[in-house]
Amino acid sequence: MGVHDDHRIRMRQRYLKFGADNFADHELLELLLFFSIPRVNVNPLAHDLLDRYGSLSAVLGASMESLKKTKGVGDNTAILITLLSKLVQRAEQGQAERILNTTQRAGTYLMGRFFGEDQEIVYQLCLDRKGKLLSCDKIGLGGICSVVSDLRTMVLNASAVNASSVILSHNHPSGVALPSQEDYDATAQVRKALETVHIELRDHIIVADGDYVSMRDSGFLE
């Protein structure tokens, strides 16, 4: 048994005794790496990953291709990290309320949808009169402007499930949830298109870095 084995045993015992709250981010990541990289000091790799991506959330949200560009990250480690991200995303989606009649419920549901995503994605949530989620469609990749170019699809999606209202949502991978001028312009155009079939645009929620901003709560959709 070498020095690294002793260190791993101490780390595991510490986790069993005190839980995750007793660990710094790099230590939690190091503990995770134990399961994909045996008998090697993975502390430097944990630091390298955090330095490269800037946060634990960003590490978990990175793609396999991106992770494998870091020296020391092979297939097993890349699979473990990305699988963990997808498991968390799936669990949060399953626990989220499907009655999205408040901003908090809608925001919680959407944060689960966007967890681990490193590119801009747009979702359309269709709701009935009571706020029950009827459908959640991914309608755009790469920016909110992609939605404006295909407003007809949004109208058809909502009409197909007899929706009473729609929540538009997209993420800002930059980590800042504040709306841009493009976001305001796109929201106005989507609202106008839905009004032609008497469907309300209930909200446009922007998600970033574990937080969200509601454009309705901000006064834009009053």
C-alpha cells in the first residue's frame, strides 16, 4: 500500500464521517476521480479541471470531447463526469413540479432542464389554464434569434396541444441571466405571434449558472 492509497482511505473516511459539506470543491472532484483513476495522485488533475473551467458546475457541464483535452482525462473519467451531470439533470427533472403556475416552479423545472448545458438552447413550455405542463419542446440551438426565424413552429406546437399559455426559456452559458436587447426583441415577437391564435406568452425565463430571471416578474410582460 502506497502513500496515495493511504490518502484515498483518509479521504473516504472523512467523507463518511462528515459528508460533502466538509470538502472544498477540488476535494470533492478529487474524491470523484478516485473511481475512474486508480492508484494515482489525482489532486493535481482536480485543480487543473477547476482552473480550466472556472467552477465545479462548469466541470460537470463540460462535454466529453472538451474534458478529454485535459491531460490525464481519459474515456473512463470523461464518461463518469458527464454521466454524473446527466443523472443530476434527470433527477431534478423528475422531482420538479409539473404544475408550473408560479415563477418559482417554472424556474426550478427549467434549471433542471438546463443543468450541464454548455451551449445556448431554447425551450418552449406549453401549459393549460391551470398551469399544467402539456409539453416541453426544444425549439432552438445556438441563440434566441433562431426562434424568431421560426415563429410558425412555436404557434403550431402550442396549438397542437391546445395550450392556453406558453413559457419561453433559454440559457446564457456565459453565466449572466440578465436579458439582452435581443432577448427583449425576441420576446416581443413571440408574444405577438402567439396572440394571433389567442395564446398568452406567460413568461420568458432566462437561466444561467444556477439562477434565473423572469421577464414577467421584471415587468416586461405586464
